[in-house]
Amino acid sequence: MSAGKGIDRRVRAGIVSISSAVGLCAAKLAVGLFTGSLGVLSSAFDSLADIFMSAVNLFSIRQSMQPPDAKHPYGHGKVEALATLFQGAVIAYTGVWVMREGYTRLLSGKAPESADGGIAIMLVGVFASLAITRYLRRVGRETGSSVLTADALHFATDVYTNGGILAALVVFRFTGWKWIDPGIALLVGIYILYAAGKLLFEAAQELLDRTLPDETVARIREVIESHKPMLVDYHDLRTRRAGSECHVDLHVVLCREATVEDAHSVADHLEKEIGALLGNANVVTHIDPCKVECEGPKKCPRDGSIVHPVL
């Protein structure tokens, strides 16, 4: 997949996220106010947060697309991590509000006036949120966008929270239990707070330059190893992610008798293969001369093998 195609999909996914959040929020808010269901209203406020955060996400995606400049030579990929951090904080605040309101109504014994409208809209909300979650998760995974992955997690919380609220309204419809609606809303708030904590942790890890996943690093090492014996060894492999772009740098040890042209050819080929593996990546290699005395580029005394022709 080309980088341009991935960027186009990221923007399109951001627009779909905003449009979906607007439709769901309007419907839930109308039904929540009409029925007096705290569960539906809490879900409406969560969708309102979705609108705001999806707009921030789309803005961050567009900003991260900006090419490197004099003040940002590594690009603007971490704008996505900052947006994810901000998104987590907003989601956490939403969870606290829902928990507080649920607790207040639980003590007061206030119940919804009607459950039928709430049941219908929450049923729609479950299936809509599920479809959006799958779409955003797929695009986020395929393009490497952390902010779309975070948005997918946000909509995934809607699937569970809407399902819980739906169940509460169904139970209230047939039992008349007043505590069930605010009680479920309280649990929804706790879950929203938990999801926000995961988002905040992942965003902080990206800003702290956490290494790429172990399986990804292992595949990078396989690519490097496949270039032996064109290269003698490697060390100081470092990886990190900035938004949808991966950054990799390493030291490559080549025969001390190799020409500058040959060394450049090996390093260039290695960088291209790692870049092809990761998709959208910035790979930098540093050439180190082998310290072992040898007969020249045709023979490597480290393992006794004949060095392959340089690419």
C-alpha cells in the first residue's frame, strides 16, 4: 500500500467517524430528553464527545500529513498521539459525569418516563457503533494510524455501553425497577473511565518513544539477517512510532575493505526492504567498518563464508 493511499483512507475514515457521531448524538439526545432516561442521555453525551473528538482526530490526521520542515525534521506524526491524549482526557471527564449523575439519580429514585423509544434508539446505536468500530479499526490497523485506532476504541465502548443501556431499558420496561437505569448508567461511567485510561496510557507510551511491538521488531531483524553475509553484523537497532509513521535506525557492520559505493548500496537496499515491510517508515542506517582483519571483500574470517556480490 502506498503512503498516499493510506493518507486518503485516514481522512475518509475521519469524515465517516464525524458523520456517524453527529447522527447518533442527535437521535439519542432527542429520545433521551423525551423519555427522561439517564442511560440514553449519558449515551448521547458520549456521542457528543465522539463528535468533538472525531473532529480533533480529523484535524490531527491532516496536520500529521504535513511534510517535515526546518523546525520539525522528523515530521508531524506525533500530532496524532497528542490528539489521542486529549481524546482520552475528554472521555475520562465524560465517564466521571455519567458516574456522578447515575449515583445522584440512584439515590433520588428517579426513573425514565418511557422505555420504548430508548429501546429502539439504543438498538440502532449498538449496530451502528459496531459497524463504525470495525471500519475504523481496520483502517487504523492497515494505515498504522494511532488516532484512528483510538477512535475505534472509543466507538467500541459505545457498543458495550449502548448494549448495557439497552438491556437496562428492556428490564425496566417489564419490571418497572427504578434503580436499573441509573445503576447501569453508573456502570457505563466506570467502563468509560477504564477505556479512557487505556487511551491515555497508549498515547503516553507513543510520546515516550516506546519501541514497536515485539513481533514487528522480530520481522525487522529477519530482514536484516537476510542481508548476511553482504553485511557482517548490526547493532543498536532502535524503533519507535510517530502517528502512522514508523522510525527505525541501526548500525550496520560491513567489511572494512568494502568501497564506499558498495557500502552505500547495501545500506540503501536494507533501508528499502525495511521500509517496504513497515509501509510508512523512515529508516536510517549508520555504516561501521568491521574490526576483524581479513583478506578483502571476497572472504570473511568471522564465519569462513564467501561474501555475496553487493546489490
